[in-house]
Amino acid sequence: MDIEQIKANAPEDAAFWSPAVEQYFDCQYMNLAFKEQGKLIQVEQQFRGELVPLTK
């Protein structure tokens, strides 16, 4: 999947994409898929450098 397609498919509040788990995260590093389910899962600080920033 290329970055332009990732950006095009990103939810409105997505700020980051993780190539490792292929999921979107908000500006507070919360997983958007799980957040919608009522689960708050945040990327640990040591792994945040692996996220791809999304700019629209």
C-alpha cells in the first residue's frame, strides 16, 4: 500500500499510520480502530518513531 492511498483512506482524525500493524492513530497516539470500540490503546513512547505522520 502506498502512502497516498493510506492518506486517502485515513479517517478524519488520523494523524499517524503504523506500517507494523497497518492501523491509524490520532495525535495522542491512540489506536483509532480500538478507540471506536471503546478501548483506549496507545502507542508506547519507544515505538512512536516508527509511525508515519499523515498530513492532508
